[in-house]
Amino acid sequence: MKNFSKFTSVNGSAENTTIYDNSIDSIIRKSIEDVKAYFSSVPAHIIVIMPEDSNEVLKEEDYAANCALIQNFQLAAWERGLGVFWKGDAYLSSQEFREGIGVKKDEKVVAILHVGYPYIISKAHPRTPIAEKVKLINNDNLK
């Protein structure tokens, strides 16, 4: 299923409105010019970079904390009418991209957030009930 997004610029100018296809296959097939056009069409980009701890447990905790930060940012932005598209594509770990934005060897690019005012707001999808996602463990469950 194709995932299309449409953003207008932060200043609301209609001439800076674009529609782009966010499917992974489409992005992989794009030329450098297409990628540049895609990035220049989005009003604002936030690149989330974290230091990578050599301790694997701390590295995972740091990554989880950064993901929580991103989600909280998305919720705060949405409350103010801004759309945020969270991207975590394979190119984020490419050496050329990392060097291009100045990422150090001991850092990880967590995500790129594309930010703008959404032109179209899609309908909410049905949610899975929490009881189907979470298992509570208490003394009665322990053996």
C-alpha cells in the first residue's frame, strides 16, 4: 500500500506545497536529484543524533529514550497543528550521508523528522486493544 504525504510550508504558502510518495521502494529507486527535490520540498527537517555508548545495554536504553523523545515531540507538534513524519531509512547509516551532515563515528542517526503543516489529515486507523498488546504479570501469574 502506498503511503502518500502532503505538506505545505511552515509559512502556509500554497506554492510550496508538495505531495510525495513515502514508500521504501519508491525512495530506494529515486535518483539523487529526486531525493534532493524531496528534501527541499519539506518545510523543516530535524535530524536526531545520539552518542553511542560502548555498553550495549546503555546503548539500547539511550535509543529507547531518543525514540520516546521523538514521539513526545510528535504529540506536542500535533497539538499545535504541525505534522511530523518520522523517517528511519537505510540511508541514515550510509557513510556518505553521515559525513555529509557531520555525524561522528561514535554517534547514531536515530531518525529524520520532516515537519510541516499537513494539507490532508488522514482518518485514524482502528487501534488494537491494549489488552491484546500487554500482559500484566502479578503474583498470581508467578509460579
